[in-house]
Amino acid sequence: MGIFSRMNQVIRSNLNALLDRAEDPEKLITATIADMQGELKRARQELVTTLGTAKRLTSKAAEHDEDARRWEEKAVLALRAGDEELAREALRRKQRALRDAEETRRQAATAESAADTMKRMIEDVERRIGDLEARKATLAAQVRQARQNPASASTSRYGSSAFDELERMGSRIDQLEAEAEAHAAISDPDRAEVEARFRALERQVGRDAVEDELAALKKKLSG
């Protein structure tokens, strides 16, 4: 989500520039909008890439499933030829393909979740940019008034709703990025350790499954 961090840096930098009386507020707000739209373009490109990754991983999982099916067919062929050890090896490879398929599906789900989060963040920022664009002239006038007559300005943090608007946008982007990071942590805080334990368990289960499936195939073919 580094793109959203960069977008927030744009807002903070231009907010500081707005405090400089030498800066034209309308030009600066226009530049802020343009910079944010540029970052949004990059965010949309990153979203497309993430969606593409999810799609590619989903297709890869299907390929692993197909590999598993073919290895089972080869195990049957080996048993019919009387080569039990070759059949056992084929079933081992089938179990490996099934594990790969499951892991790839988990990765695809992670990519899809990340894409959903990015899409929500992009939509939220788009709405805020649209609001800033619509109110650009009004906000610039408020900045000028605040500079000319600070005593009559509002009691907001920066003395003008224009400053506060940019501050709110920056804070909202901070919040969105924090929510995304928290979601990832909550979804799987100990992912590496858990996955390692599951891989060990799956290897043991896989060995047992090979022998069970071999016995079942032998019984089926003899019947």
C-alpha cells in the first residue's frame, strides 16, 4: 500500500505549502489534486496487477488439480502392469500436486482480499478528490480570507476549512492504510509458523494417504 503513503505525503507537503503566504492557494490546491490523481492512476495499475495475480494463481491451482488427476491415472496404469512401487511413487506425486493446489488457492485468496481492500481505498480517495475539486474555488477564497484577516478566521486547527479539508484527507488515508495493515495482521498474524506446521502435518497425512489410496486402488482393480 506504499502508493497511499506517497499520496499522504503529497497532502502533507502541500498543506505545509498552503501555510506559506507566498503560495497561490488555488494553484496549490489544483496541484494537490493533480498529484493525488497521479498517485491514484498508479494505485489503479497496482490493483489491476493484483487482480491479474489472483487470476493467474487460480488458473495455476486448476493446473495442479489436473496434474493430480493424471498422476492417479498413472498409478492405476502402474498397478495394472504389476509395478506397485511405481504406483506408489505416482500417488506420492498426486498428493504433492494436491498440496500445491491447496497452497496456490490460499495465495489466490490472499491476492483477492488485497485487491478488495485496495479497491475500497481507491473508491474512498476518488470521492474525496471529487469533493476537493468541486470546492476548490471556495476553499482557495477561504485561505485568502484567513491570510488577510486571521482574527476573523474560523476556530479550526489551521484557521481555514481548506487547511482542515486537506488535513482530514491525509488523516483518512492514514486510517485507510492502517485498516488495511490491521486486516492483514488479524487475518493471519502467525501465518509463517502456522503454514510450516500444516506443511509438516500434510506431509505425514500425505504419506498415509498414499498407502490408503494404493490399497484402495489395488482392491478396486482386483475386484
